[in-house]
Amino acid sequence: MATPAKVSKPEGKNNHDNADEQADKEQQEAIEQIDEVQNEIDRLNEQASEEILKVEQKYNKLRQPYYSKRSDLIAKIPNFWVTAFVNHPQISALLNEEDEEALQFLTKVEVQEFEDIKSGYKINFYFDSNQYFENDVISKEFHLNETGEPSSKSTPIKWKSGKDLTKKSSTPSKGGRKRNMEEQESFFCWFTDHGDAGADELGEVIKDDIWPNPLQYYLASEIEEDGGDELDEEGMMDEEDEEDYEGEEEEGEGDEDGEDEGDDGEDEG
């Protein structure tokens, strides 16, 4: 029997394999180059963060005299801070009626960012003498250690006998505002909550939202009331105009009827 002839591999297949290998090699080289470029971008980002931090530290110092002047002016307005808190949608949801009564003695709120901004901040609440606690100042501060681990601590509240709001359940609020009628923790529980300092939304809201411009929240209710009055006035005007218009139409119809009857009388005559 004749030996079968050897079947040679198609040349096209070899070329195809070589092309795939070349494409893989080029792709790998591109990935390595992208990685090098990305390292350069990351290096510039770190450099930018350091520069931004220096700028923030500079302007934090420049803002301090204005914060002090603003606090002096706010002190002339009764219930400024409790009004701002009540008008803030997120903080309002955390307040029950007794919290609001206690916060009426709040005279000053102050946010202090540490010199190394990345290491944390402190919020101070200043109070007039009141029937709830002995403290003149209650503070809560947030820290990030060198490894980025967050932690918090606060001033122990010296509650007066029978006035510890953190041990009471909420009661229905005044003014008909909607509240969760189930037992609600007091706003003051926040001072003793150190479970997850890295996810403390209330601290972030006060530092980043209210503190930069508390006036907008103090005025929020007035703006809403003014807007409501305008709408009411417009609505009343519309109704009055509509009534006047309907009255004029009725009078017009009466005049036309009178004229028609007069004409008929003349014709009959």
C-alpha cells in the first residue's frame, strides 16, 4: 500500500496565527504604556490635592474674621439657629418637639476645621442657661488618623434631673408638621453616637451645608410664606375678577332683554 502523502498546513493559517500574536503583543505593550501614563496622572492628582489643601488652609484663616462677625450679628436675632435647623429638610426630620424647645436656647454654632483639614473638624454648640442641661457648650469632633480610620468624641451632656431628652420618646409636634409617630430618638442622641464616625451625615450636613450659609435656611420659611401670600392674593384676585366679570355679563344680559322688550312694545304700538 502506498504511504499517504503528508498534508502540509495551509500557509494562510500560519499568517493568521502570526497576526494574532503580533496583535496580542501590541495590545500588551499599549496596556503597559497606559499604566505608565496613569501613574503620571495619579502623581499629578496627588500633587494637586496637596496644593488644594494649602489653598483651603489659607482661605480658612481668611474666613475666620467674617465668621466671627457673622456670629456676632446672628446673636442679635432670637431663635436664629433653631429656625435654621427646623427649616432644613434633613435636620428637621431628626427633631421632635422637645428638641426644638431645647434648641431655642442655642445661641451660637461654630465649625472649626483642624489646621490639617484632612485630619477632621469640630462643631461647637453654645447655649444660654436652660432647664435641660448644665452645659454652656456641647461639642462633637471628628478625627481621621494617619491610616484614614475615622473616630469621633463629644462633650458629655450634664442633664438636669428628669430632663434627659435622650431617654424620652417623641411627642406630636406643634403646627401640624408631619412626624413619625413611632418612638423617635432625640436630636441630642447624636452627641453620644460614635458607632460609625465615617458615615455621620448630620455632622457633614452642618459642616458643609448649613455652616457656609445658615441665613438661607433661616429665611426659608419667610420666603415660603411670602410666596404663599402672593399665590393666595393672586387666587383671590382671580376669583374677584371672575365674579366681577360674571356680574357684568348678567347686567349686560338684563340690558339686552330690556331693550328687546322696548322694541317689541314700539312695534306693537
